[in-house]
Amino acid sequence: MSGAGNLAAQSLFNTAAEAKITKLIRKMTLDEKIAVIHASSSFTSGGVKRLGIPEITTSDGPHGVRPEHGRDWVLDEGVDDAGTYLPTGNTLAATWNPTLGYAYGSVLGSEANYRSKDIILGPGINIIRSPLNGRNFEYLSEDPYLIAKMAVGYIKGVQDQGVSACVKHYAANNEEADRGTVNVLMSERALREIYLPGFKAAVQEGQVNSIMGSYNKFRGQHATHSAYLVNTILKGEWGFKGLLMSDWGSVHDTKEALLNGTDLEMGTDLVLMNSTVSQTASNGGKVHEDLYSQFFMADAAKAMVKNGSIKEAVIDEKVRRILRVMLKTHMLDGKRIKGVYNSKNHQATALKVAEEGIVLLKNEGGLLPLSAAGLKSVAVIGENATRENAMGGGSSQVKAKYEITPLEGLKNLLGKETPVKYAQGYKIALNQQADSALIQQAVTAARSADVAIIYCGWTHGYDYSKWDNNAYDAEGVDKPNLDMPFGQNELIKAVLEANPKTIVVLMGGGPIDISGWVDHAAAIVEGWYPGMEGGNALAKVLFGQVNPSGKLPMTFPKKLEDSPAHHLGEFPGKNGEVHYNEGIFVGYRYFDTFKVKPQYAFGHGLSYTTFTYSAMSVKRNGNAVTVKVKLKNSGSRAGAEVLQLYVKQNQTKIEKPEKELKAFRKIFLKAGEEQLVEFQLTADAFKYYDETQKGWLTAPGSFNIMLGSASDDIRGERTVL
């Protein structure tokens, strides 16, 4: 077995490791124990040099190792920190390919090793509850099953490199602007069926080493030190043996943090952070070390042990969990994997994820794929065609070795033979409205070209140094609405009228209101934030060198009011509280059950070929069900289809969604090729959480097994009793 395989096989808990940890803890003074459980700088926690216990070095983020920070929140200069910028989380989820999830995690783990990072702060797996959440681009899906499958692959990819993944943010962190104060109130059933399964899978299937607590309150208690979320569920029911760290500044009470399962306090609150920044400037760039002693789990924790209000054994348990992770990842014996940085293979993974994640939303009249043969000119329109995104979005920013923009990708593919004329079309600037002069330039370019391509949509923000009203996909902000900013709607309408052969490519972190022109556009593509190779991937999809196979990991509503969080629940919170009144009816569960037609359904994604489903069979074996179907590529191009298996319960008094995703497979077939695909459903696929009995039950009645290409495109259905 390889070294990586040995790392994967190691458990966070074994007898020999526990004995070694016990010996180390007995040698530690109280001061040394306290030093280990709180930050020692912006991205490190304390170590014990005399005992060979190093500091833990953490790094964002979920789609690339963050630019190098000095110990005191200042970006370093002249260091080799320009690496692989992977497509963002929603792009990865849109691949519906857990194998790519593993490859993605492997890149992060390898590059974290190269940069001497012990914990990579990802993946982010919070449910996409509202399309307005500014951090949706980092996350994966509205569906807990899809999240679980993609996250487990990612985690194993990271940790097979000997680096710890850190799943975040636990739990119910679904809005950004008021994340530090909002109190989340939801039903127990919604918690168990929607918001926790991804975290449970991360622990029990992915064996994740660390988890990050979230900023928000949950039922009145801050989630990072929620007795129910942490002690009862995470460490109790799920048996998590790793470390729970705080988000940066998410600890608010020393005693709660000590007693309710917070193992490591990172970061600082805004007051202390501002103090840190000011003292850095007045102290020659050095933060006074006593600032870190002001953390809740520093001097205050020591004092509680000294006065007897907290037993030292509580501190020991936290140190034990931290040392477990150190042992598993060879931090104590110096045998860590060396790592590779920004290799050709890593760049190839970035390209592959982008290629499989790009979603073809609409393609009327076969406008796509384009053919370079005979193409005399292309008009490229929109500032998103030339915009680099790696350093956007807040804490997930990545310093990319390079980033191929959409315009560069087209030029790389077409070469010098086909003229490409660029028109900006709109300005990404604060409060910018439609610019008639720029629109006219775009119209002129489109009218004189064989085909026009508009790159439009969301943006991380104009000024990366601050989070302001111009940032739509970023940490710490939420979108005000789903309206396309910067006068882009006016631009798109004008260009579509000037040239019907116009392709609209949406960029960004998720849904946007396109209702004003969607009926007039023949071809629409969702490009997300596709990473350092994104421009090449987009060009390959548009020109048919890659057959699109991405599927939407979230529902695109026609208008904001159609989203369940806004129609039934609340978003954002009001007066410090947010009520998840939509309960379990999140995403497609709501749209399908309440018969609300979306703009594009969950799981939707077109191809340049066609797929035929046949010979579907369902067989029950005790509590398990075997589902078989023949899938044929009935078109003329090689391609991939994502078979989505949904379960619907019939004739039950229990409130249930119309259907729920319980399995999926991505199948690659050559033209004319056919394959028998088999699914195995366990008893868990048919259960719901019963709040009265506080457990998972199967309601009486029959179930329909539904196979399809999207949640609104079911190709076969059978009943099982």
C-alpha cells in the first residue's frame, strides 16, 4: 500500500495513539495546554516547542491555498504563493462527479503540503437555502445527498495527502450579512433531513479530521459552542473524534466554549482585530503577543481552571483531540508528504472540473456548438469576458499562477485566423447603470459579426481590498436581489436584437433574474467561476471540443419570490432572528411539491448528444431495493449523462416532498454505446426524521422510484411496495 493509502487507512482513534497522547498531556503544564487551544497568530495555533508539539498552520480555502499571510494579518511579499486556482465549489458540484471531488481535494492537499499548511479550511458545505447568500459560490448544493457525495470525495482527496480537511461552517450558516448575530430557528426535522446530512457524511464516511463552527446562533446559542449541535450531535451521536475549531472570531463565551465542545479558538472579534491592525502599524509590523492572551480560550480559560470552576480534564480533552489530528497527519514525527505546487497535472484537474461543471442551460435551433470552420468573425461582449476572479470573494481568494479569461480562451482556441472583436458593454463599478455608449459599441460589434458571445452575470466585487455594495459573491455580504447589475439586461436585449446568433454566458455564484430576455436568447450557458483554466474550458464547450455534461446543483427560480426561503420563510433574518418556515421544502423539494415552475430545474443540463433510457426494473430485497436501467447514447457525439434517482412516497399522512434525490451516476458513453446501470438503495433512502420519536422511521405506503435527467425530466418510474 502506498504512503497516501496508509494515511487514508489511519483512524483518528486507536489504542497506541491514545497512549502516546496521554503521555504527552501528562508532561504538559497548564500554560502549555492553554497555548495549544487558541490562536498564536492570524492563521496558527500555539505549540509546545520543548515537547516537539508544533503550531498548527491553517489556510483558506475551499478552491485553492490562500495567499501567504504573515503572522499578523499582513500579506507577505516575494513568496511563492501563486498556485492552482480551482473552479469554485458550485462548479465542482455541477460536475456531479465524486471522482472529480477526490481529484480536486488531492490538488488542495498536495499544494497545502508544499506550502507547509496542516489544515485546509474546506470544503464549505452549507445548504444553498437562498440564491441571495453571498457565499453560495463556495458551497455545493441545495440538496444534502449531492453535498454528501461530493464532500466525501473532496475530504478523502485532501486527507490522503496527509493534510487535514476542515468542513465548514457547522451549522445553519446560510446568510452572510448578519452571520455574527442572527439566531437561526428551524424545525428538528429540517435540521436532520436538510442541514446536517452533509456534515454527518463528512464525519462518518469521509472521516474528516476537523470541523469549523459557524458564526450564527442556533436556537439561541452561538453554533460554535452550541451544546446541542456539538456535544449532543457531533461528538455524541456521530462519534466525532477530531477537533472542532471556531471560525475566526465566532467564540463569544469562555465557559460555553470550554464546556460545549469548542477545541480550538481561532481568529478574533472585530474589536480585537482592529486593535491588532493598529498595534501592528505602531509596533514595526509586530502584533503584541498579549493580544492573543485576550482570547476567550486563553487567559480567561486558565483562570477558570485555577479557580476550580472548570476542571483541567476539560482542557485535556481538547488538547487530546488536537494531538490526535497531529498524529494522524504526521505533524509530530516529521514524516509528512512533501507536496507538489501548481503542476501540469493540477492545472489539468482545474481544466477538467471546469469542463464537466459548465452547464448548457438552453440551446434552441442547435446554435451550439459553434464551428470554427467558415466562421469569419466573433464579437465578444461584457466585462466578465476579461475579468480575473481568483482574488475575489473574501477569505477564499487565491493568488493564481495564471488565469485564462473567457476572451483569452476563445483566442487560444480560434488562433489568428478568426478575428475576435471585444466590446466592454458594461462597467463593473459601484451603482453603475446602463451605459448607452458602451451598449452601442457592443451592438455595432455584434451586428457586424457572424456570432456574438456575451459574458455577463455576477461579480466578486470591483475592489478586492474591501467588501462593499459592489460585491455580490463574497464573504460578509448578501445580494440585495436577483436583478442583473450594471445595466446588463439593457445590453443583452440590445445585442440579441442586433444579432439573433448571440450566446449568453452567465458567470458567477448562482441564479440571477434573466426573465426579461430569456425567451429571446437561443443559447444560454452557466459558466460559474471556472478557475484558472476557465476561459479554455468555456471555449471548448462553446465550440464542441468538449460536450457539456454539467447539471445544476441548485434550482434557478424565475424570480426571487419563487424561492421557498423568501415565499414561505425569511431571508434575511429580522430583529436578530431568522425563521426557516419552509422546513424541509428547500430547493426543488419546494418547487416540485408546490408546483412552482422554475427557470431551470435542479439537475438540469443539456448536451450536444441525446440519451435514451430503457428496460428500467426495480426489485426489492428485504429493506433494500435494486434499480436497473439501460442508458444509450442515441446521438452522434460522445458525451456523459447524469442519471438521477429520486424517491417519492405515495399515500402517506406524513408531510413529504414530491421527490428526493437518493442516488446518481455520471456515465460516459460513445455515440451509439449502451450500458446497463445499477443502483442499490438501502433502507435509509426511504426514511424520514420523526420529531416525536426523535429518530428515523419509514412511513407505511408504497414508493415510486423515478429515474431522470433532471428533477423535472423523469424518464422512467416504477412502484415498490
